[in-house]
Amino acid sequence: MTRTPRLEIEYCTQCRWLMRAAWTAQELLTTFQKELGEVALVPGTGGVFEIRLDDELLWSRKESGFPELPELKRLVRDRIAPGRSLGHTDRAAESPSG
């Protein structure tokens, strides 16, 4: 039985990115504990680090580097809980840089 929404983190085993993938999964599960149905860690090769939500590619390391967690949380939130505030994560995005 697949629970939805399903978030998938595919990581490169050759690069030893399991800990990064597990930490990312932990952070997303902590933030979206009521909204996410499942988070899966998917072993891969060739430098892959991709994050998908219900088969939609949200992030690819090859295209954009590793995601910053606040940005990734906003991407996930915008799809599964658009009206929800992310507290300090949202406030940090609104602050002027400089």
C-alpha cells in the first residue's frame, strides 16, 4: 500500500550520500509529519540526488546543486499544504539580503 503524498529521495550510493538523504528525509518528515504519507530513500548511482513528490521532480542536484533546506521545504509546502506557514523559514525568505 502506497500512502500519498509520497516523497522520494534518490541518492548516490557511490558518493555515500545516504546520510545527507536521511537527514533531508528527517527534516521533511519533522516539518510535514501530518501532510506527508510516505518518504522513501532510493539508492542510486552516478552522482544522483533527486527529490520527487508523487513522481514530480522537485529537485535535481545535477541541475541545481544540493538543495538548501528552507527552499526545499517551501517547494514541498507549496504542493501539499499551500496555505501553511513555515514560521521562521518563511520569514527568512522575506528578509532583505545585504
